[in-house]
Amino acid sequence: MIILIRNIVNCISESFTNVKLVIAGFDKNEILKDKIQNDRIFHFGELSKVALFELYAISELGIIPSLYEQCSYVALEMMMHGLPTIATDIPGLSELFCNNLSAKLVNIKFDKSGYEFEPTCITQEVLKLLNDRNLAARYRRNACLQFRKRFSAKRMVNFTFRTYDQVANKSSYND
């Protein structure tokens, strides 16, 4: 995926000369070290929560080109910070984001031989967000609202306790 993203950054930099891709996170196998080789792509490694949140605050948009997700903390953090996001339309991400409301979800096709993904889809969506401030503002606003409505600590605690109660009530019937 890093090669895909590197190609997207190179395409976008034709229209936006100051574009930079920032990657945060642990690179266990040092895969990124050999793949980046680009003055527009920076890997910061593992960051403190404060540093990561500062990075979200200065970012124009987020890209999540995942092939597989269960519950993406990155997606939730981007929503919490109102970062306009482009992500692949896969289970996990499509359950968090509302396509064309809080993010843009791009198609990815899986078959027996692997996956098929068209990088121009992400490139077009990135350009659209960078050129259309109203669209970016709408994604930003809706992502924040969706996060507060669906993923607040209070709501998650209530949901967890409700689930525990349901499990406890079911097990008491089986005794």
C-alpha cells in the first residue's frame, strides 16, 4: 500500500506543490524505511497521544487505504478530530463512516487471486477534497458529529453495561 500512496502523493503534487504525506505509527519490520525515498513522505514512527493529536489538528485530510479492519482506532481518531477522510469501502470502515457524509469510501474488489484497487479513485477524491473547501468542511463537521453521537465515552459505557446485563440475564435463564 505504501507504493500506492507514494504514487498518489506524486500525482497530487503536480497540482499542489506543498503536499506532504505524514505516516505515524510503529514500523515493526522497517518496511517503510526502504519504500519511502521521497522528500514529500515522512514517517514519524510511534508518537505520543499529544503529538499525534497535534498532527491531526494540522492535517488537511486523512487516508485509510486498508484491506482489512475490525474497529480502526485511526478512523475513530480522525473522526474525533474532524479530519476529512478517504478510506477503502471495507467492513469495519464502512461501519464507522457514512459514505459521502462523514468520509468518502472508495471501492476495492476482492477475488480469489487477491484484490483490485484503482489508485486514481483515491487520487481523484484527494484532489476533490483539497479543491472543494465546502466538501471538506462538511466531512469535517459530520465526522465530529457522528463521533460524538455514536462513540462518546458515556454512550460506550452504557452500551457495554447493557450488553453485560443481557448476557447476565441470558445465563440466569440457563441455570
